[in-house]
Amino acid sequence: MLYGAHKFSQLEHALEVHRRHSERWGCGFECLDRDFTTCKLYSKHYFLLSNMLHELSKPEEERQQWPL
């Protein structure tokens, strides 16, 4: 998660490295770039759960494959 007044060049660089890694290996990459505090939903757990539910709402053949 990276947004608001807490942006640091080190964090931005780390996210860029993760993004490039994901592209190279064909993995998904999600970045929370908006502030949920106005909605009272400031939570990494909420963000992860919403991404998982979005993926599970797709037809089975279109879903990302997650290793067990």
C-alpha cells in the first residue's frame, strides 16, 4: 500500500521492483493506490480479501491459478 503523505522513494522503488518481477514471471501485481480512510475501510486484509473475491467471481477457466 502506497498513498498519501507516506510516500518515500524507497517504497516507490520497492513497488517498481515487485511490478517488474511480476511482469517478468507472468504473476499478477496489485497495488492499493487510494486511501480508504475516508470510507473507514483502511485495512490490508480488506484489500486482499476484495482481490480474492474478485478473482473467485470469475468463471473457473479465467481465474488465476494459485499454488497450494
